[in-house]
Amino acid sequence: MSFVRTYTKPRVFAAAVLGSLVVGALLGVVARQTGTGWLTDLLDQIGTIFTTLLQIAVIPLVFTAIVVGINSLRKLGGGRTAARLGGKTVLWFAITSFIASLIGIAVGRIFDPGSGGLGGVTATAKNADKAAQSVDHWGSWSAFVQGLLPENFVKAFADGETLQVLFLALVIGAAAYSLGDKAKPFVDFTTSVFEIIQRYLGWIVRLAPIGIIGLIGAAVSNYGDALFRPLFSTTLAVYVGCLLVLFVVYPILLQFVAKVSPLKFFAKAGTAIQFAFASQSSAATLPLTRQSAVNLGVQPAYAAFATPLGSATKMDGCAAVFPAIAAIFVANLAGVSLNFWQYAGIVVVAVVGALATAGTTGWLTAFTLTTSFIGLDAKQVAIGLALIYSVNPIMDMMRTATNVAGQIVVPVVVARGEGLLDEEVLNAPTDNPEHSDDGSAARHTEPAPA
């Protein structure tokens, strides 16, 4: 059996990912404790290259995956079936976001981050400037709405505007669906492009253990600074909130609504969640997310629609748990006591503002929209954001892992309710998603012979 075939076996690859997390953390500690600058720079460079290779594919992946996903619903029935599936998917996105935001508020109230002050610690000038620019750019709903509509098709792609590309994909995908056979050449072409991107990502995913060593190592080395301890309660609150969603809320939904064993779910979705934790990118994890849903018995045609939509708009970590805790953190720094209606506003934004989380700045958009909606002072928001920037990579790991888990849970729940869950595939021995040799997602039940 070739090395590549062995390496890409689910359990072998999962072990490699876990091992790289440990190795990266250890190298980060060594670099931090010994002050070895070259090692920190090397880890940072490895992580940056890996992230760049992933981000190259995000924009075309979002567009092609959404267009192909919408048109794949044709295999499950007519327009009414597609509308029903889409409606139920979005409804469950909203329900889980609602629950996650309540958990974020509860955890935020318990930990009360920022209430005791930060001992005079301030953000770096670089982060302060970046935060001020971010609040100016993202800090209002009017800016969000204006940024939703692209000036033209090409500019949205050239500027890397994920939200605009998502809007175009939804509109064009729906138009292609309505045209039927007339749009078949376009859909076939888009499907081919999507498969090419899948192959490319399959190659990059195989480099994940190396990239993860760099990402984790750089995070541990660079962010073990004087700000980590003062912001520890904030970081811990985000982790606790996300872990409650990940290991309490989702298992309850799986066990009692989807009738799927949580242990079976985590066994089959584990690699995708681990990769999301390390890569900090829901979009880059999409091929693994989609395959995990298929391996859990979700009909491929529905999984092809639900997981791409979820990767852009279903963010329980970034858009529900985190904004709630971060808003409480900023309010405490400003000496403001949030009232009932402000907490209600946090929940409203989490439920109806999920679309704003599309792209790599989803957490930032969700945070600024939330704080703006509940009326926190923009200057105080910028101060809080500048501090959060210092530990954001560490927070983002847990947020993204939670996002991706939710993006798999919801299709499983909806598929069960719609009779689209294949029990034979669900109970098959495959325990983690893997990529086929051509890099595309494919259903696997037993390892292919050597």
C-alpha cells in the first residue's frame, strides 16, 4: 500500500493532525521560553504559507459550491422540495444560533470578563490602529447592507469580498435552477470548476499537519505576551461557551432530534473539526465538512447544498457565542451595565445577522454589528477590539471548530426529518471524512484495497 494511501486513511490522518497540534504547541513554547527568534519566524512563515494556500481557494469555492449546491437539490424533487429543504435548513441555523447566543450571554455573565479591569495593560499601537479602522469599516448596519451588493461581478471576486460573492452565488444559483435545462451547460461548467477546486484543496489538506505545526507554534510563541493573562478570563469564557455548544447542545440535538449517536457523530466528523480548529477557516474546511455529512448518511445532493451554505452563514462560535461574550467584555471595560433589551439585541443579531459572518472576517463583522446594535460607544468598542486582536488567533481556533461542527449537525438533523438520512451509510465503519485520490469529496464506507 502506497504511503499516500496509508497517510490519507481517516485514522492515520486524524492521528497526524492531533500529533501536529502537540508538536506545534511544544515548538511554540520552546521558541517563547528560549527567545529563539528564528524559530518563531519559521513557524510564522510556515503557518502563513499554509493559510495563504487555503485562502486562495475560498472565493471560487464559495461561489461554485453554492451554485452547484442549489442545483443539486433538483435531484431530490421539484421547486417546492428545494424551498422546503432550504427553509428548514435556515430555520435550524437560526434555532441553534439562538441557543448558542443564550449560552454566550450566560457564560459571559458568569465569567464577567473585563469587570476587574486589566491592570493598566493597553493594546499595542498596531492593534489599536487596526481596531479603529475595523470599527469605521464594519461598525454599522448601513455599511453592512451597502457592502452586500457588489458594484459589478468581477470586482467582487477581484477584491475578495466574500459576502458579495455569496450574494451573487445565491442569486445566480437560483436563476440557474429556475432555467432548468437551459442553464445546464453553465451548471456543468461550474461543477467542473468546483471539482478542480476540490482537487486543489485535497492536495493542500494533505499538507495540514505541517501547516498546523506552524499555525499552532506561531500562536503559542507570539501570543504568550503580557496581554494573554489579563485577557485569560475572556479567552476562557469563549472556550467554555463554545465547548458547551459543541459537547452539550449538539449532542442533545443529535440524540433526541436526529436519532444519531453523538459518539458516532464525533467519530465521523472528528477530522473536519480538528482541521477547522487548526486552520481557523470554515471555508477551507468545506470539503471535509461536506464529506463528514455524507459519511453520516446525509444524501449527497442535500449535503452539497447545506454544507456550503453553512460554511458561509452558520457560525455559532463566531456569530453567537463570541459576540455575546465580547460585548459583555467591552461593556465592562466601559463601566456600562447592559440591560435586558441590550441582551435581547445580542440574541437578535446572532439570529438574523448570521449572513454577516461570511468570509474570514466573520467574527469581526458579527462583533462590530452586535456592539453597534446594542448602542455601545464606538471608541470603547475600538479599545476592546484592539485588546481582543492580541489573543484572537487562540480564540478563533475554538470558534471555528464550533462553527464547523454546527455546519454538520444541522444537515444531519434536517435530513433525518426529511427522510434523507441513509442508515446504511450512517452505520458503515468509516469513522472520519477523507478525500479521494483526486482530491474530491467522495463517499467511503470501507478502505479501498491496495
